[in-house]
Amino acid sequence: MFSQLTIIFFLSLILCHPLHISAKTWCVSAASATDAQLQANIDWACTIGTVDCVKINPGGPCYEPNTLTSHASFVMNEYYQLHGATEEACDFNHTGQIINANPSYGRCRYS
């Protein structure tokens, strides 16, 4: 009798509180974003958004490729990770997108 109750209890826990497996996600610039929007995202994230942008400066591990898309994606992801990895933290005026594949490359490591 006790073992049956124990099994029922554990099954009810699983059904009432399913296991949540959260996958790591990253925020990058959307393909539809314009250069002006990407530059605005960089400027905002590196000043008001409290992101340390040293890694995208010349000589930094994420400087190359020296493109707005690459630099914006890096700082947008830094902001996204620092602010809870929520959909809102990746919005950037509808210029961000959440992805499941790690965008790190070479020495440039995304958080």
C-alpha cells in the first residue's frame, strides 16, 4: 500500500510540476535591420545599456569581422544576457532575434 501511494505521489508531482529544461539562447541582429538601426543599437548598448564594448574595439577579440552586423550582434547579446535573456531584452526596436545556436567564433565568445 505504501509503495503504491509513493508512486502516485511522485507521478502527481511530475504531472503537476513538469520538468523544465531550458536551452541556452542568444540575441543577434535581425537580417532586416538597417545599418542606422544597428549603429543605434551599438551606441545605446555601449552607453546607456551598460554593456562593456571593449571586445568590439580594434584589437578586441570580437572586432573582426569589422561590420555593423557583427558588432551589433555581440553587444545586443551582451545586453540580452545581462538583462535576464528575455524576449524584451532582445527586442531593440524589433531589430533583434533570439537564436538557439551559439554565434561564438574564433576568439570571440558570446556569453
